Amino acid sequence: MTLTRRIALTLAAFTLVTALAACGGGEAEQAKSFQTFLQTRILDKKGIRMPRPSDEERASFGRFASDYDVIVKFNDAMSDAMGQKLPEIMRRGNITSVAQLVERRADLAAAREALAQVTRTMETALAEANAAHGTLKQPEPLKAVYDQAFARLVTNPAETVPPVWRALDNALGVSLDMAGFLETNRDKFTFNGPIAQTRDAKLLDEFNKHVAAMRGATVSINAAQSTMRKLIEGE
């Protein structure tokens, strides 16, 4: 082998090693940049905050930018559920008088079905987030911080929101039960605003049981919402 050939091969090998070293160092810096973002923009803050990195920040994360997209995707699904779908469900389920329970029975049923759909969507979003999380390859220091951020923005909300859904579903369910009861016995009741009256003592007793169930459902909703609010605000 000629001296020139040896020098060329040596230079090629040196270039390859240098390039690999540069890539490793680059990825280490990218991991550190992403770790710092998670720590300072999420974990060091109270409550649930979903910061959006700038284009420059995303570029600094390198391949780890897609790791953050796992959290963002779940957060977007939850924001759609809580910020878009839930208000419409609440609007449909908002009943201001006993008489409206019968008149707007279809709205109650539609609200409950919409809630069931939102619940299924969130379950799918959580399953996808957990599956993606399990495939991520990260340096240990970054993984430790990322797992905390994932818990803050995905796991904890996913555990706190379902009781809100269940409480609301229960409230809609007992409202539908009351609506069905009143519809069946419509000719035996008279309505005066929020008050329902009947001369049948047995029916009155059943009516009062339905009222108690609706009140209990309201208490459950308030308690679940309070827990959710504390999570969001970091209390």
C-alpha cells in the first residue's frame, strides 16, 4: 500500500471518528437543552402549564423534540375535551326547573352520549401517550426529568379527570331518571317553576328520592371539580 494511500485512509478514519464524536456531543447538548426546558418551564412552575417551545428551542432539542410532541398531543386532546366539548355538554345538561327535565330530556340524553364519546377519546389519547412514552430512548438525566414532566402533564390529569366525567355522567343519569319518572306520571303532577306538586303521597316520596339523588350528584360534581382545579393551579 502506498504512503499516500495510508495517509488517505488514516485521514478518512480520523474524519469519521471526529464526526461521530461531534454527533455524540451534539446529542448530549440537545438532551441538556430539552432537559433544561422541561425543568424550568414545567417542573419549576406550579400547576399544569403547557409551554410551547419556539422554533429555535425546538431546533435545540434535536431528535428529542418529538419526545415533547408525545406530551403535547395528549394535552391538545385534553384541551379539546375540557375547553371545547365540555362546555357544550354542560350547556345541554343545564336544567333550571323540574318542568325542563321533561321538556329537554333529549338534550340530557345527547349530553350524556357526548360525554361518553369524550371519555372514549381521552382513554385512547392516554393509551397512545403511554405507549409512545414506553418507546422513548433518552439519556438517564433527561429521562428522570421527562418522566416527571410526563407525570405532571399526562398521568396526573388522566387520573384526576375521570372522576369529573363519572360525576357528570351520574348527574345526567339521575336527571334522566327523574325526567322519565315525571314523564310517566305527568298527569299526576303540577309544576310551578322549580316546584312539582302531587296529591299522591307515594309518588311524592319517589319524587323526593329522585331529588335527593340529583342533589348528591351535584355534590359529587363540585367535589370532583374542586380536585381538578387544585391540580391545574398546583395547590
